[in-house]
Amino acid sequence: MPLGLIALAIGAFGIGLTEFVIMGLLPEVATDFGVSEATAGWLISGYALAVVVGALLLTALTIRLPRKPLLLGLVVLFIVGNVLTAVADTYAIAMVGRVIAALDHGAFFGVGSVVASGLVRPEKKASAIAIMFTGLTAANVLGVPFGTFLGQQLGWRSTFWAISLIGVIAFIGIAALVPAQRGAQQQVSLRAELGAFRSGQVWLSLTVTVLAYGGMFGAFTYIAYTLTEVSGFASSSVPWLLVLFGAGLVVGNWLGGRLADRSIDRTLLAFIGALVVVLVFFGFTAQWQITTIASLFLMGGFGFGTVPGLQSRIMQFAGQAPTLASGANIGAFNVGNALGAWAGGVGIAAGLGYTAPIWIGAGITVAALVLMGIAMATAKAGGTASVSTSPELAHAN
């Protein structure tokens, strides 16, 4: 395995921790700033929307920059945002810190996905992307539970100081392990990158990403309240229950990457369909602790198992100019995050209870399943179902 993939995974770990750890700390954050649960949830939605801006704007503005210095600069932005969040004395300042930290997210994963695919043979590109995203899953298995525990014991700000330190480690790792890559990258213009969006399959892929990830996120955003208010778990149990969800992410990410190397579309259709089943099951059985435990693991597995395939699919149909499309898909993940968080919050605010986000997430995921079927059928009808990334694309870094 190329050492550069380890460095990318370290960066993904820190960014994933920033994105997800606040979910387990929403009650503490809401109490500290004196805001409602739904208002505290906007620290998640605001982050997700800022990711979209960064994914498109920063990627477009930096399209010709050498990728290693670009990745290092993005990590610096990440550190600054998390430090500001840690020292924030008002909700508004905390939101600004979250937005700054989020701006690097989409560009980092977008550029990082292209770099990762260029470090391996073309037929291993989905697995390489999955290795990079292992950092994101590790953040959920190890980082989020520990970060939630740390925040509950020493105050939620201590968690963001710890994340800032991880950012420093990620900077050192990328500087030491990711090779400098130029050449073919500089020959791709912004106009060529924008040309990828003429493909209908690119737009279908983006929309499937929004809906598939939004469905899982709709159920997960307010999971701390579901676990304590519906399933009857103690607050102190939440960090360790999140370990189960994170374990599902790890298994799903690995399995999804392996299967997507064989068939991207069939893997996505199967995983999205399975996620629908899991969410419906969770909605019916959330009051029972044993079924909740099983649902957490399976929701993480099937939900995140779509990520390598979704990222590989859009790069596949973007052709010779995948960087901006790759970044746009990271933005689409976070549009889904914002959609899921907003829709779940609406359900709670409407008095539908803490299982409402699960049912809303299931509905969103059904839409993703239908659209994935349409994308698969139209790709097959157009003779592009078996398109694979060319060696030139895979090594155009």
C-alpha cells in the first residue's frame, strides 16, 4: 500500500472527527450557548453547507495548483477553524469557526480522491479511495466516541482543541508521505473540468449522493436524542454506542470499496436498498435496545458502504477531468448532510418525536434507490454501464 494513502487517511481522520463529533455533544453545546436543540443542530447543517461552497469554489480556484501544497494549505485552514471553534464565547463565533473548518473539507476529499486513485493501478481505484476514507470511518469508531467522552468530562471545547492537534499531525504526515505530483495535472483547464458536467450521468450521480447520504444522515444527526429519549440508554452510554455505528462504517467502507471495484452500479443499488430496509426496521423497533444496537451497526455499514462507489462513479463519468466533479460530489455528500439534518429537525420541531428523523431518512433513501435504478438503466441503455477509468486518468496526477 502506498504510504501516501496513509497520509491522506490521517487528514481524513481529522476532518471526519470535526464533522461528526459534534453530534454526540449537541446537548452540551446547546446548554453552553443557551440555544434550542434545533438551533444547535445548525452547527451541523452550517458546516455541511460550507463544505459545498469549499468543494466547488476552492477546487475551481486551485485547479492548476500542485496538489501536495494545496492539500497542506487546506489542512492549515482546518486547524484555524477548529481553534476558533474551541475559543468561541458565543454561538455566532462557533458557527464562524465551523464554517472556516468546513471550507477545506470538500476540496480535501475531492483532490485527495483523485490523488489516491493515481497512486494505484486503475482497477484498484475504488479500493484506494476506500483506504483514504478509512480515516473518516476511524474517526467514527475511535475519534467520535473518545471525543464525545472527552467533551462530556472536560467540556466540549476540549474536544476541538484535541482536533486541532490532530490537524497538526495530519499536516506533518502529508508533508512527509504524499509525493509531489505535477505534469499532466497542469494540462487540464478549468474549462475542461467544467465540461464534465455536460454528462447527464454526472448529474444523476450527484443527486443519488445527496439522497443516499442524506437519508442516513437524517436518521443519524439526532441519534443522541433517539438513544436516550426513545431507546432508554443513559447519556453516558452514547459514546460507546457510537462505536457500534463507527464499526459499521469501517466494515461497510471496506466491503463497498471491494465490491465497487467489480461493479459500481450493482453495488450501489444493493447497498442503498439494504439501507432502506434497515431504516424502516430501526423506525419500528427503536424503543428496544437490542434492535437499536443492531440497527446502528447496519445503518453505518450500508450507509457508508455507498461512499467509495459514489465517489468512483462520478470520477468515472467525468472522463479526463475528474477533479472538480470529484469535489462537487463531496459537496453533494454534505448537501445530503444538510438536507437530512434539516428534515430531521423539522420532524422533531413538529412534535413527531425522536423517531421522526429515522422515518424521514428512510423516505429520502427510497428516493435515492429509485434514482439509482434510473441512473443504472440509462447508463446501460447509453452503452456506458461498463465504462472504467482509463490508465491516463488514474495517473494524471
